[in-house]
Amino acid sequence: MTATLRNLEGQDEASILREIQTALHGLKFGSVEITVHNGQVVQIERKEKIRLQQPSTKNS
């Protein structure tokens, strides 16, 4: 996972909501964490889990 620095200072609520929506887009398993400091969103972190499924074995 890579970190992307974005300047949220001075952005309106709609811009922040778009960033959150972008973080949620395509997420199947995981979480989005929003960090707030002094009433301002300062960080949006996306954690994605990739689930690996083993092939099912059927005993006939």
C-alpha cells in the first residue's frame, strides 16, 4: 500500500466526502479510517484485506 499526500486544508466538505468515497470505491473487505484533529479531517486511511480461498475438495 502506498501513501498519497493530499492537502485537505481549505477544502470544503464536498471535497472531503469525495476523498472518502474514493477510499471506499471497490473495497470488498477492509476498512476506511478517518482521523479528525481539532474538528478537521486530517487523514483518510484505507486498509484492504485480500481473502484467498483454497480450492474446495469434494469427496465422492
